[in-house]
Amino acid sequence: MINLTDYGIEMWDDEKIASFRRTLLNWYDNEKRDLPWRRTKNPYFIWISEIMLQQTQVVTVIPYYERFLEWFPTIEDLANAPEDKLLKAWEGLGYYSRVRNMQKAAQEIMENFGGVFPDNHKDILSLKGIGPYTAGAISSIAFGLAEPAVDGNVMRVMARLFEVNYDIGDPKNRKIFQAIMEILIDPERPGDFNQALMDLGTDIESAKNPRPDESPIRFFSAAYLHGTYDKYPIKLPKKKPKPLQIQAFVIRNSKGDFLLEKNLDGRLLGGFWSFPIVETDFIGQQLDLFENDTTSLQTVSQKALFEKDYQVTPDWTKREFSLVKHTFSHQKWTIELIEGMVTSDEVSKDKELRWVSLDQLQDYPMATPQKKMLAEYLKKID
């Protein structure tokens, strides 16, 4: 463990630590949220909830969680799930690499642990896609192990408690907050201790509009007592996502079916189906022109490239659609819809393409950008 005094942090004595634990857990016992994954000690269920809750609000997660466990009630079911069904279960949650990693981890459990979720921190941490936070959460909640679960919410609370003058967004500083938590965590109720801090960090001690006067631990908080609450946590701004212009080709055949393409694994949105899309350039590509829907983009048409790559020659319509916007963590897309009609169903054999009727679209896993594109298209043709 690191020496916290080297980072300007003076840890409390044992009596104050014990008092802090009691205060936090008493508050949790009275105020904790009744959530489906808190009614179980099943590590598989807890694991699913923790992965879903990463960057997704609780109210959004609950129906996903319940449906996921209905479709894949056991580790073996997850390990053997078909890709399309797996992605359909995750559709709309984003960060699709997470559910792929979950399936790989389930396969590891089947192969290396006889289908039984491992009950020690080291083995849990060895599973694909499970990092220190998730391993700590599962270890403490499911197995009662005194392992901290340190995420952004917990780091925010710790930064205010001890006036930690290090950027919580810098991965190399995580060890500071981990060391604090290893000392503070209640060995008798580690799962409840971690969950209490999670609840506190997502509500009263949230990043935006915190309510410090309502915090049950305010009299332990150096930032609260010293009037420096607004300074903590220290978090430097992230880089803005890169703006990209995309052209999406909405191609329909004589029956009205849509041409869909399955994105290749390893690419952004790999495994999902969408209208064929091509990245293009426009004047001002590096400028942030995404806030104004009326912005006129001087795009370079990709119709000729599309016709060559997909081996189709559509009759292009002149119908105009509103630009579709979608922001990822690292990219900000502006999507221009281009409509074309074909009389032949012949397309390139080098791509995974399929003609799909409007009624069948719901059976295909689609990421949020495709759902937005489809909604904009249907709005204009209805």
C-alpha cells in the first residue's frame, strides 16, 4: 500500500474511522434504495448489474437487468448465447464491448471454474472485462470480502473527505483513493459500506448540484468544514469528441425492404446492423458545427464509392432529411441520410448484407445511431 502522507493526506485515527463507518452505515440502513440486485447474493446477478450500471442510470438499468436475466438466467446461458440475441439484450445501453467481454468471462468461468463463479478477489479480477472496481463490488457484496469498490462516485466522496489535490480523472491517481478505501472499509459489512458510498456519490454528493448540507458524513468532510467544497474533486476537462461527417444510404428494393449491413467485429458498433454508412469530409470538419440543425454542410458525395463497394446502382431520390446527430465518448457524428431505390436485389457478396422488411427490423440488433436514422427516415415518409 502507498504511504498517504506522501500525497498530503493525513489518515484518521481508529476511533474516528469507527465513527465514520457507523455514521455511513446507519444512514444507509435508513435510506438505501430497494433495487433488484440488492435482494440477492448471487454473484452472477450482481456482476450483471454492476456492468450495466457503469455510466448508465439506475432507472434505465432495471428493465434491462430483468430482461437480461430472463434471457440468460445462468452463466452457462450467457456463455452459449448467440451474438444477435446477446447484442439485442444490450441494445441501447452502449459500450457494447462490455457485453462481449461478459460473454467471454462467462466462457472462462465455464472452462476454468466448472461453471461456478469464483469466490475470491484474485480469480474474479482475472476474468475478461472485470477491472478493480467491478471485482471489488462483487467480492464485497456477494462474498463479504473487505475489498473496496472504487469508482468515480467513490473518488469524488473521498476527494472531499480528505481534500485530495489530485485529478480523479487521471488513472494513475486511482491508487490514492484505493489506499484510502482499504483503510476505511468496514470489515464486517464491506458490501454495504461500498454500496452506501455509491448511493451517496450518485445523489447527495453528486458531481452536479450536490447538497453538502444534507450529507450524513459532512462533519467528517475536510472540504465541508474548511469551506473548500466547490474545489473538490479536482478533475481536468476531457478532450472533446472528434467531429465526423457520415453519409448513410437508405436503399430500398421494389418490395420496400431496406438494405442493412452488419458491422464487422472489432469496429465501432461491431455486430450491429445498420444502413450502410460511409465517412466523408466536409469543409469545417474540425469545427464544432453540431449544435445548429440548420448548418449547411458542404459534403463530398460518396454515392459513386457506395455504388462501387456495394455493387448496386440505385435511382437516387431528391428527398431531404434532417441531419441525425449522435455523440460517442470519442466521436461526434453528424449523419446525412441519402435515399435510393433499386429494382434488383443483387448486392456485393463481399459484405454481410441483408434485405429486411419494415416489420422485421425489430428482430435485428441496432445501436442508437441506427435507431435515430430509422426514426428520421420514417418521420419523413409517413
